[in-house]
Amino acid sequence: MPNLISEILSNKINKLQPFTDFYFSDNEDFKSKMMPNWIETYGHFLNNELTGRQKFYPILKQGTIIMINFGINVGEELSGPHFGIVINANDDKRIGKITVLPLTSKYHKGHVRLGKNIVDETLALISTKQAELKEIRNELDRSTGITDNLINNFIDTHVTNIDSLSHETMQILIEAFSIMPSNFSDDFEARTEVHIKNKMQYVRSFLEKISKNPNFESNSELSSFYYDMTALLSSMDISIKQLDIIRYRLSGLENLKRQLVKYNNDSFADIKNMTTVSKTRVNKLSEYDISGNVSISPDSLNKIKENIHSFLNI
């Protein structure tokens, strides 16, 4: 049995030789450069398939534009990532493959001109999100204002009015406040260049030192201050999370605009490279991406269907 296993492994290694010769060559062509990334991706695809993780797939409507990773193929077969148009009708979440027509910006025989249809559809998509963008900006302003007010209230109540506290409490606070940067305490609220998350970390460190004071539990004034500030930080955390979500969404819209500029050219459907691929090759769909959000017009779809019939002579 050990000899049989060794023979099987040796046979597998030998069969890999033509591939390894290509893989480790010093070629500078596109396929050679992209092969390491594709092998990594291909391995993930196969491992996920073996573990059976994916039981359902996205439903892709006919005419939808998606980004497909065609991998590295031979001859004139498409390689690398390309946009493509979904040709299937009546897709289902249990169907794991899709037929697509690749998109290209260069005309060759067998291509169907779509004009600037992609750009038009993307513009329409962005227009529908303009109201959302305005609301995002308003929410950003509100969240920023809330956070600034929370910090200012901290300063006004517990730093500028520190003399209203007892001598014992004041000494504990001053000692705890010594952990703050030397140039930070005098103009805490004015230092807008300091990121809010860093400010919050300073306050947390400040409160942690207070809580370790031997008189913390017995000093009601000190413990009240501590718990008030802890609640304040919780409110700050909520505001920060809101800000992070808003920034992500704003970034998504900006990414969509950049794609619009990039694809502001005539587009063609490559009928001769029509193919069926696994849905695992479709890039993860995002709310703010061309892929999965943009469809060609009914007229363009009908033009493609007519040319497919002519090309296949059926």
C-alpha cells in the first residue's frame, strides 16, 4: 500500500511538470503575470465546492451586467476579469451557472454595438441614489454635531468647572488627567485635528485610572462622575458607528461615479465568446457597483438576441 500511494503521488507530480514549467518561467505576458493570482482564486473555488458551503446563488435577471472572473484560459478564450451580459431567462437561486456575453470596448466582427448604454444606465442608477446621498450627508452632519457636543459637554462640566468638586475628588481627577498628552488638556475641545476615536481612547484611559483609585467606591462624587462619563462614551460609540457606516456608503457612491467615468465609451457585446460559467466566477455583488445593478435596455437585448440567432444560424 505505501508503494501504491508513493506511485500515485509521483504520477501526480509528473503530470504537473508542463504546468510548472510555464508557471515558473520568466515570461512577461498577461497570462504568466496573472497565473499566480488565478491559481489562488481557483483553489478557493474548488475548496468551497468540496465543502459544499454554497447551496443558493444570486438570481441574475436577463440583460443584467455582471463582472466575471474568466480565469486563465487557452488560445483566444477570454482570460481575466470582464464585464458580461446575462443571457439566461428565468434564472433561479438553485441554478449555479449562467450564460453570458462578454462586454468589450473594441469592435470586432461578431460584436454587437451597444453604444453608451452602460453609462446611461449607471447615470440612472446614480440619480435614484441622489436623495439617499443627501440624507447621508445630513446624517453625517447630525452625527458629527452630536459627537462634538458630547466632547464639549465633557470639557465644560468636568474640566472648566472642576473647582466645584471636592478637594479630594479634584486631586484624583488631576492625577488621572496627567495621562493625557501634555499639549492636549488645555485646548481639548479645540484640537479638531485629533481623531475622535483617539480622543475617546484618552477618555477611556482617564476613566480606567479613576476606577483603580482606592477611594473610587466610597467617593460617591467620583463614582457618579465615572458612570456618567461611561454612559457618555457609549453614546459616542453609537455616533462613531453611524459615521463609519455613512462614510462607507459615501465611498460606495464615489466608486460608482469613478466607474462611470472609466466606462464612458462605446461598448460591444462579444457574441463569438458567449459562454456558460459557474456563478462562483461572478464577483461579489455590491450595492454601489456596476456589476449586478445595471441592465442594458430592452432594445439592446433584442438586438443581441437577433444577432445570436444569426451567428448560430438557428
